[in-house]
Amino acid sequence: MVNDPFVDVGDLPSLGPLRYLDVRDQAAFDAGHAPGAVRVPLDEWDAAAKAADTGFTKTAYWDRALSALGVDPTVTAVAYDSGGMTNAARVWFILQYYGLNAVILNGGWPVLASATGLPPAAAASSGGFRAVPGSGPVGLVDRETLRDQLDGRAHVFDTRTRAEFTGEDARNRPRSGHLPGARHAHRYRGRRPRSLGVPRDRPPTDRPARSSSCRA
């Protein structure tokens, strides 16, 4: 796939200056993490993404949140989680959406924990970061645009639970089920997007769309 965001641990030395971003809970982080890693408070980011005053278009919050990680466009942020790679992918999306260089570590912490000779983390940037919404290669799509592309032009991956996807669990909503043509992709452990049926030669304007409960 063009611009595949996944990298293997052996690729890290070729990426230049790195910042390791740990997307696990505090207890897991405290038990062990990559050298110089910074923990991403994903629950706080989730809440901010859903809130009207700090959504993706309100950059003041994201300026502060991303600056706190010590990242800037001169480094590559390596996001890793416990191995499922879904939480790391959510962090990757936000980073690249605002114009930062980011990758997802294939295999997550279990791979890092057994690796030797990892590149050291770059020093934290002290200059602050200004988030520019939509400046990355993968963006957001609004409801009306997605609706108009459900004729096959959009590849929709539903990242909710299987029960939500089938409609068995409506989560107290008046409507349940999934969008026409959507594929279920909840926690596809170890599977890169190409295994979910995205054409390798998909044109840049035909971006896959996510269907989820407002998750980043």
C-alpha cells in the first residue's frame, strides 16, 4: 500500500530522529516502555475529540496536547500500544492529521520489549507545535460527502464491536447496524489495511472512511 503507516522494529534506525509514543495505560507504561518514551493520554484525547469546544477543528487544545509530547515536524513519532495496533492507529491518525510525521509500530510493545539496540529517542522539542487541521495525507470526511460515496467509491471500515456492527447492540440509539457496504474491522490484530480489501492502486482522492462512535 502506498504510504503504509506500519513499520517493523528493524526499520526504526532508518527513520531519522524518533519520539516514542506509548499508547498504553499508566500501569503498563510504568512497568516498562521504550527508551525516552512519552505516554499518550488517549482517554483524554477521546473526550477532547468528541467535545464541541475541543473537537478536531479547535486547534488550541491540540497545540497544547501535541506540544506536551515533545514532537515537531523534524522528528518521526513512533506510536505503539499493547500489540493490537488499534489504539496506536488512532494516535497516528491525529498526529498526521495535524501535519506531524508518524508511524505505527507493527506488533507494538511485545516487539519493542524483546528488541535490542533500539535507536534512542530524540530530545523533546521545546519550541511548541501549531496544529494545522487536514494537513496530513489522511483526512476526515463529513456525513454528506460519505453518503454520496456509498455507491462503491468509498471503502468504509466499521471499527465498533461485532454486536454494534450487526445491530444486536444498539447502544440505546434509535438506529443500529452498519452503513451499506461497510466491512467490519474491529481490532484486526496484526493485519495491515491491505488485508481488509483496500486496492493497492487506490487513487489518492479515494480515501477509506471510518465508521465508528466518534473515535479518533
